[in-house]
Amino acid sequence: MWVLENGSPGTGMPIRVGTVITKDEGWWVIQFIRAFRKPEK
């Protein structure tokens, strides 16, 4: 969430939460990305 709220210095990742998406939408994005992780053994 920190990167979505603050951007990523030195990269092309701008601030998103509060400008483009809400904090709730940011968490939805994180959950969507986590859904593609391989299960831990």
C-alpha cells in the first residue's frame, strides 16, 4: 500500500491513492495481485 500511496522514487510509479483511486480500491488491487502468488509449501 505504501507504494500506491507514495509512488516509487526513481521509477515511473506515481502516487495513485488519493489521486486516481481510493484507499479501498488500492487494497482491492493488492488482493488481486496476491491472488496470483504460488501457494506456500
